[in-house]
Amino acid sequence: MRRRGVEGGPPRRRGQAVLLAAAVVLLGLTASGVTVALLQRQQQRHAAETLDRHTDLVHRAVVGETRRYEDALRDLAAALAAQENLTAADFAAITSAVTRERLSGATGVSFAVPTQPGQLAGVQAAWRRQGSTGLRLRPAATGRPEHRFAVVSRSLDPGTSVLGRDLTESQQSVEAMNLARRTGAPAASHTYVLLRDRTLPAEQRQLSFQLAAPVRVRAAGRAWDGWLIMAMRGRDFLAQTLRQVALGQVRVLLLDEDRAGVPSTPVATWPARAPGDATGRAREVHVPVAQRNWTLLVRPTAALGEGAFASVPLLAGAAGVLVTALLSGLVLVLGWSRERALGAVAEATAALHADIARREAVEARLRRREAELRGFAGVAAHDLKAPLAVTGGRLELLEDELGEGLSPTASQDLARARAGLARMDRLISDLLAYATADEAEPRRERVDLGALVAEVLAERSGAAAEPPAVTVGALPTVVGDLGMLRQLLGNLVGNALKYVAPGQRPAVTVTAAAVPGGWRVTVADRGIGIPADQRAIVFDAFQRADGARNYPGTGLGLAICHRIVERHGGAIGVVENPGGGSVFWFTLPADPVAGPPADPRPADARAAEPARARNGTYAGAG
């Protein structure tokens, strides 16, 4: 009987264990499914909110840039109208501030005047007397009662010019000029291919647009009613505007939708190629541009969309299934400890939910901080630098208008104002470079350090109070980002030339030596030096050595160098230079196909170097 009792117990316990295990499986799968659903819903909500924030940043960046371009056109038109007798030289001087660096996408500026068919010879002769000696009016056979010729022009495209061209060849250009004449304000054209670009291969053409501002000038003894024209390439404009804002998180399509009954025309897409785009619904915002209306379509990329963290719900679900399987197996094996097993299940499930909640909170805070920092970098680049550029331009106009009538005190005040703007511009540029140096992915290419150092020395030496003593050793070819390495060497060489005791001649020595896996480059100077107890902190942001506080600077130069070297997988440091000064060193990966560096100096200079080194002098190179 005892044997039967013993043998009769386990089946009942096994049945109870199976039922209990089935209940555990059901509850575990349900909990895992709910967790996965909640995570997916949270991801969808987060992706939508993040896309909204990026859309707002993109919208503000494009609106701010278009307004800056309109303001620049108004300022230039006002400067032309203020001339008593406008000449080609005056036009060139006034529009000299129009550069690709300040106004990305701009191809040039022109002053166009309306001309009747019978006035061609007179208009051409009048503007030739004003200095536009190469002017030859070329009327187009458009059938229009009025021609509109570019009589003075400044092109930013080498080898191309619209001087003397009849702008009525483009219907879009005519519409923009008519709208500007009718309203008395700058007007944008619809998108089209610029006249100068129509000879390019199809794959090199860009859709472009034109800004036209009405202006009345005096020249050749009469008043001329005309237009100041600025042509813009859409893709170049959008790329420069969004490079520091979008950061690869979104893809932006700019559409021209300001024509009734005409399908939307794409002005530009950024980036030009964005593999792995998410299929999420695009955000649509409208942008007013010089009396026209454009539309921005902002769509998330895979880096921003729900796919960026798609594995999190799957991992959570897999973890839930695994935990459920383990718990159900434990119930089946240990049916007699049902209560204890159920307690373990409850404890494990609660711990899993708590851990997921904590990680979600931490990830949300990190993503929010990251988005805020990137947003700040974009705002600093466009919303802070644009007013500085406008203020600087107005100071230049004020000085040009007053000329010699300025008192010495007023001239000093203007100089101080320009110096203050320059310092603010440097600080903003350094802050932006420091904020983006840790995010930008270096472009891997072969960089000849010898040629790069020569360029940097040529640029930096020209600004020194007296010619520095320079020694450049044999420098290798490395693999890295050309722009970042130029900034790295520019900062180190600039410091060597700047931080010099009064009355002492600046000196800099650049050498390199092979190390395992790459090269160790050194930049040595004979400057004021860095105390030993402060060498560990000078590469931190806003940290400056005690001796450098009497020299201008933002405290970000060496911090930017540190980030650039880290992005290249190297290290950077500073040691004392025997005899005075500092020796900055950094490592870079080697070019796997390049041999040892060639010494760029002639043989007699290399033979004489040991004697000069013993005497403590530097060879004049660069």
C-alpha cells in the first residue's frame, strides 16, 4: 500500500505541475507580448517626436538662411543705389563680400537693365564708359518687346559669365524680375536650369533659382532702373544649410509649389543619396522665400526611424520567452515547490520590467541630450553667425560711406567693433568645431603631410609680426580626413607662432618618426612653454595654461586637436622642449601603400642640419 501511495502521488503532482506550467507559459508569453507591444509603441512615439524636432530644426535653418540671403541682396541693392556714379569697379568692390563661403550655392551677381531693341548701341556704349569694357549685348530671339541685359556682373564660377546676356531667355527669370518690379521687394524665381549650366552634361546639372531685387542707380549721367540678380544652385544651397543640422538623421526634399495647376517641382534633395531611408510618413512644412512659397518634406532615415532600435523589442520578447521556458521547466521538474516557483517567476518578471523601464529612461535622457547638443550646434552655426555677418557688412558700408570724414575717435571705435565681431566669430566657429568634431565621421583618404604643412606654414607665417624660423623634416603620407588634419596642424602651428615672449622671434619645427602601426608627428616651438602640472589639462575644453592668459584665445584649440586625433584613432600629448618651449606630438595611422617619407630639402641643407642643431638655430623653410 505504501508503494502504491508513493507511486500514485507523482502522477497527480505531474498533472498539477503541467497545469501550473501551462499557466506560467501563458502568463509569460502574455507578459512578453505586452512588453514588446509597449516598447514598439514607445519607439513609434519617440520616433515621431524626434522627427518633429528635426523637422523644426530643418525648417528654422532653411527659413533663416533664405532670410539671410534676402537681407544680403537688399543690402547690396542699397549700396548700389547709394553710388553717385556707379562704375564696374564700384560694382566689383560692393559685391566682393559675395563668396561661396558666405553664400553657399551662389553662382554670381549681376546688374540687369531693361533695353528696347533700338537702344542696344547706346546702352552698350554707356556701360562700357562705366568700366564694363568687355560688354557686348547679345539680344535673344524671344519675341519679347523688351530685352534685359546683364551690364555689369561678378561670377563665382571660373571661366563663366553672364555679362551682356539677354536674361529674357529664361521665362522664370523674367517672372522674378516682373514680380520684384511690381512689388518693389526682392523676389525669387521658380526653379529652372541656369543659362550657364545648360551646356553641362545632364548628370552635372542642378535645378536652380534666382533672387531679383529692384534697384535704381545713377551711371553715365542718367538714372537706370534695373535689377540686382543673384543666381543660386538649389542642391549646393540646401547641402550647406543642412549639413550641421540634419546630421544624417533625416532626408529633406525641397519643393517649389507656388504655381497653380503646375505639379510640384523638386528644388533639391539632401543628402543626394541616402540609402536605408525609413518608410515613415514625411513631415511637410512650408517656407516663404522672397514672395514665393516652398515646401519641405522631411523623412526619417534608418538612423532616426523606428528601425534604429528595432532589435530592442525583439530582444525583450526573446528574453521573456527564455525566462518563461526556464520557469515552466522549473515547474515541471519541481512540481512540489509550486509556491516557491511562482514567487520566483513574479520576482524575475518584476525585475525584468524594472530593468527595462530604467534602461528606457536612461536611453531617453541620452537621446534628448544628444539632440539638444546637435540642435545647439546647428543654431549656433546659422542663428548666431548670420547676425555677425550682417553687422560686419553694415560696419563696412558705414566706413565706406563716411570715408575720410570719420574722426580719429570714430575710426578707433569702428576698429574696436570689427575686432569684437572677429573675436565673436572665432569663438562661435571654435565652439561649433568642438561640438561637431566628436560627431563627424572622418573621411579616409591619403594625405601628404609635407604638402599640408607647407600650406599651413604659408598661411600662418604671413600673419606673424616677423618672419618665423621654420624647420620641416621629412614628413610621411598618412590616412585621414584632410579638413580635420588641416585644422589640427593649423592650431598647433598657430600656437607655436602666437605664444612667444615679447621681443623673441617665433620658431617652429615639424618632424615625424615611424611608430608601430603609424607615425608620430611632433610640432616643437620656442615659446612661453606650459608648466608641468598643467600639461594634463590643456587638452580639456576652456582650459588654458597660466602663461597663455595674456594672449587672445578661446581655450578650445587644443581640445579640438584632441578630438580630431581621437577620431583618427591616435593619441596626442605635450612635453617640455629642452632649451625652452613645448613639443606637441600626436600619432596617425600610416598609409599602407606608401613607403618611408622623402626628405623635401636639398642635399646640402640636410648635410648642414647637424651643425645648425648644435648651434641651436633653425633652417628657414616654408
